[in-house]
Amino acid sequence: MTLGCSAALSACGGGGGGTSQESAASVAVPTCYVQNPNVGKPCIVNDAAVTRGIVQIGDTTRLKALFAKAEQGGTYTIGFIGGSITAGAWSSVPEKNYAHLVTGWFQSKFPKATFIFLDAGVGGTDSHYGDQRLQNDLLQYKPDFVITEWANNDGAQGMAGVAHDYGDVVDRIMGLPNEPAVIMLFTMDRDGNNAEPFETPVGYARNLPMIGMKDAIFAQQQAGDFSGEQRTADSIHPNDLGHLILATLVEQYMDRLR
């Protein structure tokens, strides 16, 4: 973090007439992106949580190319494929699910551009079925950006099944002529269970950006800073707070690239 002269007087040459209390007050307070619903408990998503949640920075070439184009305007399709969480369960209104929120981030950061929201989430499905429906539900629309999400549903497939099916999904998306950017997103259930260990080898093998909710915040949940019930609507699906956490982790990762 770069501090201005008012916050780092000794580094700027001379202290002027300011008091130590004034100097201390001018030092930036760490940013909290998602507040804790429990008064007096630590922030749920701050910069440290964002850093923990970045499982792999990955190759950012395509993301940065998309950002550069969007700065100038144009129309871009922001796609999401996964299970019921990507479909929006159980946000109180569609606008509060993570996919809508991430699409809103693009529009707010690149006001000259137009973004088409494409949600290919289907409840109760895994990457095996995702691979089967990929052309019809996603690829035909030539997305410019895609988030993939099956961490709550891929457990039954096992390592080999996920390696084949999830691997095929990302290879086919990355193989589109318009070279879309891809981020792999890992959700978790109320108790922190997910198929992330099966899925991360897919991303590591292809140097894809990967964001993990469990990596970011589960230690805080275990420490009692907040409960699983506070971020979920049932044993599996996030509520509005859970969707906000997911979206914020993705958005802050992308903010760091701009």
C-alpha cells in the first residue's frame, strides 16, 4: 500500500506541525468488502480473505485483454455455467445472486461497454452433464468471459471423472475462436464440504484462475466469527450473504488485475 505524505511524514521529509494523533488518524483503515453480521466480530471479506481465496492467479492474459477492449466500449457476453448456486439458489431476488453481481461489476467498471448476462446454471447437475449441454447452453452464444462452478456437485464423480469432464468443459470454452477468459469458482456447503480437491488439478494443468470460498473464509467460520447458517439458506445453498461473498471474491480478484 502506498501512503501519502500526510500518512507517512517521516518518509516525505519533515513532520510539519501535525500531531502524532493526526498522523495516526490519516493512516488508511483496512478495507472491509463484506461486513460480518455479528457485531464486534472481524470482517468476513477483507484483503487478507481475498488473497487466501485466490487458489491460483493463473494466466490473466485473456482477462486483461477483455478489460482493455471493454474500456473502449463494445458488447460482451458474461457467461456462467454450473449447478443450482449458479442458477441463483437461494438468493432472495435474482439480482442478489453471485452471477448477477459479477455481471454488475463489469458494467460498473466499464460504463462504455454493454454486457449481456448469460446464466447456464442448472440445479442438481455436475460437470459431466455440463459437458453434455455445453454447446447448447453456453458455447453457441460465444461468451467473452465464463465462470465455471460445480464444487458442490462434483464429489460423486471422483478424481478421474472430474479430470475428464471438467477438463473437457474448460478446454472447449478456451478453444472458442474469440478466446474467452475463464475463472474456476469453488463453492462449499454449510459445513465446508466440496469437491475442490478433485477440481483444482484441472485448473493447475491449464494455469487457469481459481477462486475458492473455503480457502477464503472457512477458517473464520470454524473460529466462530460467524456461523455456516448465517451464510446459507439450507445445508448446501448460499443465502444473499453467501452469494455476496462469492461475488466479492471474484470481483476483488479482478480488481487487482486492472
